[in-house]
Amino acid sequence: MLVPFLPNNAPFTEEQRQWLNGYFAGWVCGANGSATVPAFGGDGQVISGDGQAVGEPVLPEPEAPRYDRNNPFAARLLTNRPLNAKGSVKDVRHIEIDLSGSGLTYEVGDALGIIPQNCPALVGDLLEAFGWTGDEAVTLGDETLPLRDPLQHHRTITEPPKALLEAYAEQSGDGDLRAILENRDALNDFLWGRDVLDLALAYPDVRFEPQAFIDLLRPLAHRLYSISSSPKAHPGQVHLTVGAVRYEAHGRAKTGVCSTFLADRCLDETPLPVFVHHNNAFRLPTDPATPVIMVGPGTGIAPFRAFLEERKASGATGKNWLFFGDQHEATDYLYRDELEAFLSDGTLDRLDLAWSRDGAEKVYVQHRIREHAETLFAWLEDGGAFYVCGDASHMAKDVDAALFEVIRTASGLTEEAAADYLKQLKRAKRYLRDVY
């Protein structure tokens, strides 16, 4: 009889035996050409039609765990390398993360979700402001934990939630704070750069029970970072380009939760909870011969480093054009060696740079786009795809306006016709944005 075999002699459980009997309840061909139906005994052996034990079947491989934001993979940090030169006012890091054993896969254009930890120093200052030790017992879901644990790992302690502000307004009797809560613009202005510790310091007489305080805070949210690597170039790894957020506000130094967790506090042995966020709305063209125009100043270069690695590794024949910029060429030229290598080997056909603080006038990527209107429009007419990544509030709007102007001036179309051309690019998925 032709039967599958197990790689070991482990006996089956009764549940496994019944499952296998159901799964293989079909005909198999015996050695003499007769049809028999195998059955499975309690010891895990296959029982043939004549009652003879003939071997042990292969159980199906168990499914790999499915990692997502509710069940992240505990990855490991491989590399944390500064990208800015000495003297820069910025702190951008190249981060490499090991995904070995996770089964996680990604495509260029995707993002990596990271579940960070709050700064231990900020947690300590908050505990001190309320006079807590951090060992007070609180309940989170079905678990009882020391207060310090949810403050560091599970609750947001940066921007105060409205529920906490309302509790402060009620307990303090502060009419100004109540009025702020009733005006959206005033509330946004009030919240800028303000964290939970700022409230605790501003209202020292307001006190909460630890459990009530935890219940007023929002869950600590994951952060998404555009992936800056191609899986073809770096199998088993994922790379990020992370700008560490550091600033002064309300008399105190403040930091970004996840960016400084990665830059300052995540060590090689620190479990790094991650998951892949698939972004099907930001993909390279399916036709590898399509020209690609990429606009990514600052950390907006992240997905385009991945695009270029992918185009090179896959042997794509389409032309590639990158617009990149930052403050100073000497200190803020991210991935300079890699970009110049892409130029040298022909992966990158054009590279236009914009340095906003190197001359008497500020020069941004949108200025470079306008300077090359005729050529850029020719790439679009040749079927090119246009991509933008980075700041949504200013840069992306300015680039959109510049692209419209390029289409209008280089084509000779009316404003209405140029606007329609731009809409057609979007409908055809030839104008894609990854902005934040």
C-alpha cells in the first residue's frame, strides 16, 4: 500500500486519530492493485484493509502564528546608525531589524508597525508628581499589574486625552480649562507639546486614585514607519529611516515616544514588538519598464530607498528619477553613498537635490520640480508614475501645486484641462502619495 510516513514514532492522540480517519476517508491503491481504505489506530499506525499495520501517516504542518498589531512579533534590533553628520540639528537613524523566524513578509511601499515603550524617566517623573511608588496594584483587562507597568508599556502619557482634561477641569474648578475644552481650535493650541506630566505639575492639588488615573488614559498606540528596504536585497530583515523627535515645550525637554525608543532605548536584546502594515495604495508599477519619479525630502526618502533597491534587484528597465532635499548638504544628505552608487551603476537615472539652508534663498524639492518642468512632463507623457512621501501639511501640498504648474506650463493646457490631467494621473494610480 502507498502511504505517507511520519518523521518520528510519536503516537497520536485520540483527537488526531479521529481527524486523520476523516481526512483520509478515501481510496488508496494497494500493492496488488486492489482499492483499500486506510484507518488509523490509537498508536498512530495506519491500518490497511486487511487489518495490518503498515506505517505512520504525516500530520499536516501546524500553521505559523499570524502576527499583527494585536499579536506582534518580538523582533530584534540589528543596527542603529546615525545618518546625519556631526553638526546637524537633526537626528535621523538607519534602523535594521531582524525578522528571522517570524514568517512576516512585506513588499516595498509597506510600513512596519512598532509598539513602543514610554520613556522610563518620564514615567518616574509622573509617579513622583503624584506621590506614587509605582508598585500600586491596578487592573488592566484581566490582569493585575503594578502601576509602573501600564504607565510604561500600555498607556499614553504624552498628549492628555479629553477625559483626563475634563477630570482636571472638574476637580480644579478651572473655568479657563473648561472653556478650552469647548473650543476645538483652543484645545488644539492648548495640547501642542503638552503631556500628562505638564497637567500634574500645573495642578498639584488635583489627585487621583491609581486605578482611576489609568482608566482615564488612552491605550499606547502603535506607530507606523515606511519601510526603507527591499526584501529582495535584505532577506529576513526590514529597514527603517527614523527621525528622532526632540524639542522644548512648556519649560521642559520633550521627545517622541517611538522615535527615541528606537534611537536611544532599544538595545540588541530588547524585544521589539513589530508587525507589517500592508499598503496596497503605494506600490511600484506592475510593468517594470514604467518610468518612476520619486519625491522624498528628509525621512520621506525611506520608501524610495526601498523602491531603488527593488528596481535594481528585479532588473526593472524603467528609468528612475529622485528628488531629495533637506537643510544642509554637508550634514543632512541621507544615504549619500548609496544614492551616488545608484547613479553610478545606472539604477538611478536622475537625482535632483535641494538644500534649504545652504544659500541665501531657501530651496525645496518643489523648486527643483518646477525647474525641470519640460523633462518631467515628458516622463509623464511616456507613462511615468509620480510618487511623493513625507510631510502632509506643507511639503506634499507644495509638491502637488508644483506638479499642477508643471503640467499646465509644459503642456500648454488650460487650468481646467491641467487639473483634469492631474485627476487622470490619480485615477490611473500614477500619482501616489505616502504622507503623514
